[in-house]
Amino acid sequence: MSELSKVLGDRIRIVRNDKGLSMEELAHRANISTAHLGYIERGDTILNFDSIEKLVNALDITFEELFRNIQPLKEDISENEVALGLFINKLNSLKPSEQKEVLNLFELLLNMINNK
């Protein structure tokens, strides 16, 4: 599947978890099967507009909120760039205070690596 499917599926999982919803509850609200939601969250299927609309409504968010800060990934990029793009997309989905915590952890890890 495309990297965009993976990024979008990851975003849906993050929003679902932030809202305290189980997969079963979100699937029920969106009127889709739990198995299909699993495929979506893993990025194993290409989402159509109808499914996206159902999930946006079930999550009680806007399309803009779902797609906010998603970094487009180009097809001709290296595996490292894909990993970086996925990391940036996950980081962008966090609250500013959580982003600061991740930055602090990252700096600690860098210090550990540099002090070997």
C-alpha cells in the first residue's frame, strides 16, 4: 500500500486513542467492520472518500483536523526519508507539551550516543 495510506491510518489510530475509543467502538460508530478498521489503521487498504467521511464523523473531527500537518511522502525517496516522514507525521499529531517531551527524550538519547 502507499505510504499515505500508512500515514493516514496511523493518524486515525492516534486520534482514536486520544479520544479513548476502542477499535470496536469506532468501527461501530463509523458503521464499518472492526477488521476493516484494522486494515485502515495499519495502512493495508486504500481509503475511499466515503470511509474517510464515516471515520471523520465517528471521531467527531473535521477533515482539516484529520489531515492537519500530514507531510506528503514522495515515491522516489529512500527508506530513511520514509521513516523520517512517518516520524514527523506522528510528532505533528501530538500536543505541543507532548512534542516538548519527545524533544527532551531525543536530546537525552543524542547525549547518550555522543558520550559513548
